[in-house]
Amino acid sequence: MLNVKNHSRDSARMTYVYPVVSRRAEGVSIGINLNINNACNWACVYCQVPDLKRGGPPPVDLRLLEHEFREFLHDAIEGDFMTQQVPPEARRLVDVAFSGNGEPTSATEFAEAVIVVENVLRDLALRSSLKLRLITNGSLLHRKAVQEGIARIGALNGEVWFKVDRVSERGMAAINGVSLRPDKVRASLLKCMELAPTWLQTCYFIVDGKPPEDEEKTAYLEFVGSVRGNIQGVHLYGLARPSLQPGAERLSGAPEAAFLDFARQISALGVEVVANP
């Protein structure tokens, strides 16, 4: 049975569609995994994807994606999927999330995949009841097709969860495995917020027994403060499942008191915080 610690992409035995019990969305989230080869342009130290590699996904079979999405919705709504696979307290569909085993916007067909999902939700009269979400590292916002896909999500009253774990160059290199300038991250975030309602999503955890340095936390809080009038809020979350990346043994969950204290510091900026230690 699915639970918050089991986000297997194979539970529905499909190529692109997978259900998870999401503690942040508080119900069953229907995942759309466009990165079926476990390739991503980032390499976050806490990533739970097995055999993660650098790169992008193979071409997306949009017809298969549509077939699987329709089939899963039918089984979830009219079949026995919920009673057989989902604990009673989570037996409700809450969203459709472009997420999965890599950066979803790296798929050439990302914008077309959004249209496929939109059309199925419209055909089944689910557009108003299932929120459409994109979970992204925001690194490809400069691409026109990515902007078009996000704008379509925004037009459907959907939203984006934009990953910001650290904001210093050193912090992003250590945690996300990328070389980025903070001003570039901010520019991508601002563009995203123009296209769709956007939340920051931040993973807070311990490395080698130590929390993030005060300097790193101060830089993060200053960053959030600089965009607080535009973002919907911050999803602050901890390590629910073990990392499958090299060096995973160095990571651990933050003590709840420290986690909630950081959440309060973010909230003190006048920003809504959804905290999941």
C-alpha cells in the first residue's frame, strides 16, 4: 500500500504515470514522469532517484502518456485502486504533478504534455477539481517552450513549486550539484511568477551532523524577503525518504525544533509557510 515514504514510480505499472501519497499535497498526487531514463540536469544530494545520471529524457510518447493518464483516472475514480492501494486517510485525488525522475521541463515535449493532461482533465470534467502542478528546479525558464507550458499551467489555475534549497553559489554547488549565480536563479523565479502562481520549495536537512551555516540561512531569508510580494509562499520540508545518491550517509533529518524555528523565521518575513519536517 502506498504511503508518504513509498514514492515508487512502478506502483501503477505504467511508463509515465505514477501515483504517490503526498504529505505536502495531503492526498493522492498523480505524478507525470517525463524523465523515464533517470536523467536530470541537476544532481541534488538528497535525491531519491536510483541510478541518477546527468542529461535529459528521451522523446516522450504523447499518445502513450494520454492513454495511461486516462486509464489511471478511470481506475482511481471508478475502479478499486483507492481501496486497494491507498490508506483510508489519503483516499482523495488532489493534483496532477509534473515531477518524476528528473527535471520535467527538460523534455522537448513538455508544453505538449501539459496540453495532453489539460485535454484529458477537460474531457473527464476534472479541470476544476484537480490542481495542475509543476515541480521544477527552474533552470530552463529561458526556453520559450518551457515558458509556454508554464503559462498554460497558470491559465488553468495551476501552480509551480520552484526549488530553492540554497542561494549562494557555494551552497547550490554542494547541495544541488550545479554552478549557478543567485541573480540568475532570481531572474528565473521572477519570470516563472509572471507566468503562473509560484511557491518556493526548500529541503531543510543536516549534513555531517551540522545544520546549514548561519550565513547560508541569512542569505536564504534575504532572498525570500526580496520576492515575498510575488511568491505564494514556501513549502519547507525535511527528509522523508533516504537519499540514493553517493554520500547519502552524510545526510540526516533536522531536529524538529530547529526545523520549526527556521520555518518561523521565514514566516516572520510575512510569507506563508507550509512546513513538513
